[in-house]
Amino acid sequence: MYGRDPWGGPLEINAADSATDDDRSRSLHDVDRAALSRPLDETQQSWLLGPTEQKKKRYVDLGCIIVSRKIFVWTVGTLLVSGFLAGFITLIVKTVPRHHHGKPPPDNYTLALHKALMFFNAQRSGKLPMHNNVSWRGNSCLHDGKFDGSSTIKDLAGGYYDAGDAIKFNFPASFAMAMLSWSVIEYSAKYEAAGELNHIKDVIKWGTDYLLKTFNNSADKIDKIAAQVGAGDTSGGSKTPNDHFCWMRPEDIDYPRPVYECHSCSDLAAEMAAALASASIVFKDNRAYSQRLVHGARTLFEFSRDQRGRYSAGGSDPALFYNSSSYWDEFIWGGAWLYYATGNITYLKLATSPTLAKHAGAFWGGPDYGVLSWDNKLAGAQVLLSRLRLFLSPGYPYEEILRTFHNQTSIVMCSYLPVFTSFNRTKGGLIQLNHGRPQPLQYVVNAAFLATLFSDYLDAADTPGWYCGPNFYSTDVLREFAKNQIDYIIGKNPRKMSYVVGFGNHYPKHVHHRGASIPKNKIRYSCKGGWKWRDSKNPNPNTLVGAMIAGPDKHDGFHDVRTNYNYTEPTLAGNAGLVAALVALSGDKSTGIDKNTMFSAVPPMFPTPPPPPAPWKP
């Protein structure tokens, strides 16, 4: 019988085999060795060897979990190596020298802005704050109002001196505060970038705090305003000591300072309302103060509408220096600001009244049309209301007059361009908005601000330009106009002179300014004793940093003479326009305007849609 050899060969079993057991055993042993000499596959090995003994794994008890010792070692090792590499790389990064790419240097407009704001610190009256930063100024005129028997408003300390004298005029000061507030509302990001936002707010608050003192700001109705503190009339050879006859530091004034009250002053009251209303938007995060400003603005504006009249009528002292031509433009200006500050539609209806616009001269030209100044706010009011049309488009019944204001603003912008002949220019390129009359720069800076602002409005509204007749002009043309004019003022002119004191290396040294021209030497000079400093040929001992003086004549000529105020006297309103123009041009053009803050109190222009109907139920 033959069987199958499990190792792969035949195996014969013979029952008749006579071999001995020893032989058989030896023979089988040889067979086994022969079989095992061949390689075994896995199956054969498993048959022979049976299950293999597994190597016992080791574990690490971490308390909360138990992990394989091998995984634990690898994990810890990886973490240690990673930490070492990270530390080594950090050490290399920190020790290897590298080039730092710092911020680019500030542009000339930002540098001039820092200077221009300092002028307001030098013009402060009353008890000065610790941080005023003008070493040659001190507390002054602390008793304004107290000793004027004809005035019922006794605490009139504070506020700003208007120019080189020590008179406090509410009319131009209110315009200055409104212009500064407008610039903050539109360009707060640029003020922040320049590090001047807190400073400009402090400047505005110093002015509005004083304006609140000049009338009963807690009342709903008033019948008078303290319009002016100090006098300057020297006509007829008058030798009465006052702020123009005497040449004294404000800190040394000892002559009487009369208070001029007005009981019928629509222009002044509406202008003060504009100042307080615009400032209320600047201080909207200070709710209590903002509401106080709004209440005062409402009271003043109602007074302006009830008691019609010009504050400077009748040849009074204010009329000699800041004579108001009308009050219709202040009605539009004040009404527009009160609408933005309150959202009350009544003010918008008033500001967009066609009758009011007609009286203000919105539909006709004239030699001074489009010239923004302390006396004429129409150009500013039209730009301000064009903003409403560009961004909110209120539609009927306001669209027609707003479109008119927008069109008139476009015409004004056209008049600024060199290709038009509305205004002459000096050979050096300075636009003559006051037609060659003295003190031109205050009008130029206001135009530069309006041009830059309107350009930014159009850019924010995704409008590339505007039409002057059949010709289309890019917004860049307006910005270029503004730059050219401001560049002229800060030094790019035929005389290579900066008309902003302290900016650049060549600027006026004989500024018409009492405080700057008299040394702080602990000597108190009398009314006439200070004349020697007025008439001195020496430069001012104190630098009135940031003051923009009156400016050159129509031939680019300039005389740095202290006694000629038509060349060398700065003003509060002029510097406010300068600050506004500088911040608008400063920094990166892409920053643009703040579209929303102006409308923070304005409610939706259309009624709220009704809620959707309830779901249908079967």
C-alpha cells in the first residue's frame, strides 16, 4: 500500500519488512534530517512550531490614562526636540540683525497741522490748563464781565482772543469752532493718525464752554447774548485805554473791558447755534455734554428766528471789525447743523426753504459768490447740504432745492479752477478770492477745505468727477487746486516764505500780536509803555507757533512789519480754516471721509415698513 508522504515524497509500507527496530529507527532519523534540510513555508512552520509566543508590551500609567511606553517615549521625545528647535530658531531671529521698515515720515500738511493747532493754545483767555504748552502765556482777564454794570452776565472768563489784540468776538469765534468741528466729524481718522484728535477736541471744548457762558444756556427762551468782551474803537483820535489803543500782554491788562450785549442778533445767534450743534456731534460719546450743547443750540436758534436783526447794526463796536452783511446765510447754516445734530425734520425744512435760499443769494452770482468766510456761510451750507443728497438722497419734497444746492456747489468748484476767470491769481499762483483786498489767506484756506472735502464726497459716492458746462473734471483736479494753494501758504511762493509762523526756516518774525511781541521778563508794561515793543524793529521775543498771518498782497509782495496788521496779523477764523484744510489734505488719500458720523442722529428718511403678516393657519 502506498500512501502520501506529507513532506513531499512517496512512503512505502511493507508488512513483510524484516528489518529490525533499530534499523528502522536509524532509517527514520535519516529521513527526518533530509526533510528538515528543505526550507519550510509558513504553513509548514505553523504545523511544526505551533503558535509563537508574543512579546509582552510595556505600559506607562499616567494616572488618568494608560499608554504604551513606546508611544509615551516617542511623544515626549518629539515635544522636547520641537521645543529645542523652536527656541533655537527664536534665538537666531532675535540675534540676527535686520532692517526695520518704520513708518514713512509725515507729510508737510501733517507737520503744519501740529503747528497750526498750537496757535489756539496761545490765544486762550482765562485760567489756563496745566497742559497748555505755551511758556510765555499765563492766566489773563479772569474778571471779564464782573465789573461791567450794564451787563447781567457776570462770568465771562475764558474763551479765545480773536487776533493780535485781546478782544473776544463771538461772531468769528463761533464760525471758527464750527469749522473745526466740521473737520473733526469728517476726518477724525486723520486727526487720530496725526496724534491730534484729543488736542483738537480740547481746542473746540474750550471755545464751546465759553459760548455757553455768554447766554442763559439752561433756559428754553432767552432775550440777550453777550456778543463781545473788550473794545477796540480808536476812531477820532480817541485815547481811551482799550484793546487797540494799549499795547499790553493780556496777563497785564488793567483797563476796563466792556461787555456788548445784543437783544436782536439773528446772525450771531444762528452762528453760535451752528457752533454748538456741530460740536455736539464731535462730543456725541459724552452724552451729557452733547445734550447740553444741543439744548443751547436749540435755544439760540429759536432766539435768532424770533428776534430778527443784525448783531452789528447801528455802528456799534462789533461793526467796526466784524460787520455782518445779513443773517439769511446763518439761518441755512445753523438750520443744517441743527438737523444733523438732532434729526428734527423741522430744521431740514427750514434749511431747504426756497424763500430762505433766495434771500441768502443762492440763485445769483456776484463778485463774492462762493467765498466762504466768517461773514458768508452760504458756500459752506450748500456743500453741507449736498452731502445729504449724495449719501441719503431724501427725495421729495427736498430733492429740488438740494439739487439746486448741489449744482451751485459744482459751479463754485468750477470757479476755483485756473481755466475759469471768476477770480484772478497772483503771478505766484495765489487765488484772489477777495479780489486783491488785504488779508487774503483766510479766504484761500476755506476754499481749499471745501474743494478737498467736496472731492472726497464725490469719491465716497463713487463719482469720478463733475461737470463745468460741457467739460468733465476729475476729483483729482480739485485736490490739486487745494494742494497748490496750501503749498503756496507754507512756502512754495515767490518769496520762498512760509506764512505759517514756526513752519520751515523762513517765516514772519514781526507778527502783529501783543503777547508775542512783549518779553515775559516779570516787568509789567503800562498801556503806552508797551508801545516801544509795538514799534520795535527787532523780531518778536516769543514765537507765535502755528499762526497763519494775514498774507501777501495781490502782487505776491509782503512786508514783515509788526505795525501793518494787513500783512502780519493772524486771526482765530483764519487759523480754523487752515487747520481744516491741512487735515483734509494730510495723510493717505484713501482714508477719505467718515460717511456715517454726520448722520448719527438722523433717523431713516422713509417710514418703517409694516411687519410681515402672521403665517397662514388652515
